[in-house]
Amino acid sequence: MTRKRWLDVVRVVVALLVTAAVTLAVWRNWSEVSAHLREIDPGTLVGAFALALLAPVFSLLGWRVLLADLGTRLPLPPSASVFFVGQLGKYLPGSVWSVVAQADLGSRLGVPRRRMGVVGLLSILLSVITGAIIGVPAVPLLLARSEDFRWWWFLPALLLLLLLWPRLLNWGIALLLRVLRREPLEHRLTTPAIALTAMWFVLAWAGAGLSVLVLAHAMSPSTSVGSLVVTTVCGFTLASAIGMFSIIVPAGVGVRDGILALLLGALMPFPAAIAVVVIARFFSVVADVVVAAVGWGWARSHHLLGSRA
């Protein structure tokens, strides 16, 4: 068996083990979890899901900015088709399947695979950086189980901001392409494009985090809003950013959920925290599927993803 085949087997096994562990934890607490689930009224669930839908939409807008800055301006409908359908690749074990899928779909629209691949990787990088920066206030909760925030916690955020420096990003892209023995890109990233992309990604994180905030507030209405905001919005983005580093498991399954449950458990009974985590994960998956279905349906009806040349 080849080394690549062994790695694929390991990734699948680890993903199954993590999924089984999460499923077992939910099953053991299901009687209490289901009771907490019934505490959330339908209107709250609809509002939380609407906020969860904003995350992929804002992510698409940031992705389009990068693609346009590197030389390809796609109208919104084909962009949505490529981005949303390709995003489903993140649910496969590994870290680059969404990029591979987007490069394949984009090539059918005449976008160079190299450019589409670079945009996909940059989107992941900028998403992780912005998520980590937003999640900085939740670091004391995760490491010390305390809300005592010190000014020096912002030092990592300042270092992360340096990674958004256009000259550094362009140097990194050029180095990567040189190592891969690929031709350099025709265009360089500009400061306005990076700033606008970061803004869209921050809004995407905010939408997802506010969705968790709505659910957590319904579970623990007596908790102060400030604590809930730090734990849900900042904590969710921190947990998601950490989960994106777990390249073995798909979409950070188990990693993000475990960290978020740990953070929420400080504010509410653990079964209630598990209920919030379960609903939040379910909403994020359904949101990805819904926007992917819309993108694919538009593409099929408008013949935007025809056969290859």
C-alpha cells in the first residue's frame, strides 16, 4: 500500500473515532440534552439558523474579492456555484479538498487552476487569522478558566495582524509557487483587497458566533450578556480556528465542538452546553448544504458549469 493510501486510511479512521466519541458523549447525555433542546422556542431556532446562513454568504463575498484582485472577476451567480459547491469538500478528511473542488469547478469557467487554488488557500489562511484575532478575548477562558483578561493577551493578535501584510503574503505566494515549480501569478495582492476580504471574513465569523449567542442565551437567560458574548462569539471563533488546524478530521468535527462545549460549560449545565453545540453544528452543516444546493441549482439552470473544453 502506498504512503498516500496509508495517510488516507489514517485520516478516515481518526475522523470515525472522533465522530464516534462525539456521538457517544451526546448519547450518554441525550435524556438531559433533549430536555434542554425543548426549552428553545421555534422563533429562536429560526433566528439562529438565519444568522448561521450569513457565514457562508459573507465568506463567498470575501473569496470573490481575492479572486478579483488576482485577475478574475466572476459574476455573483457563477461565483456562488463554484464557492458553495466546492466548500462541501471540507467535510472530507484532509485539509484541501474544498480548494481542489473549487479549482476543478473554476476551470470549467475558464479560471486558471493555479489562481483558483491560491485563492482557496488564501481564503483558508485569512479565515483562520481573522478567527484567531476575534477569539483572543476567549483565550483566558480556555487556558485558565477565568474571565480575567490581561492586555498582553493582545500580543498574539498583533503578530497575527502582521500576517495580513500584503508584501508578506505576496512573498509567501511567490515562494510557494516557486517550491511547487509553478509559474508566478500575473497579479499581486493589494492592500484594499486584503482589508476588504478580512472585513467580510470578520462578518462571517460574527454571523456564526451570534447564532451560537442566540442559542446560548435561550439556554441560560440569566447569564450576563458580556460573558455570553465573549464565550460564544469569541469562543466560537477561537474554537473554529483551532479546529481548522486539525487537518486530519473533516471540518474540525469534534475539535471545535469539544472546545466550545468546554467554554459553555462554565456558564451553564454541561447537558445544556452540549445541546447548544449540537444545534450549532447541525445549523452550520445545513447552512452549507442549503447554499451549495442553491449554487448548484443556479449553475445547472443557467448552464454555468458546462462540460470541459
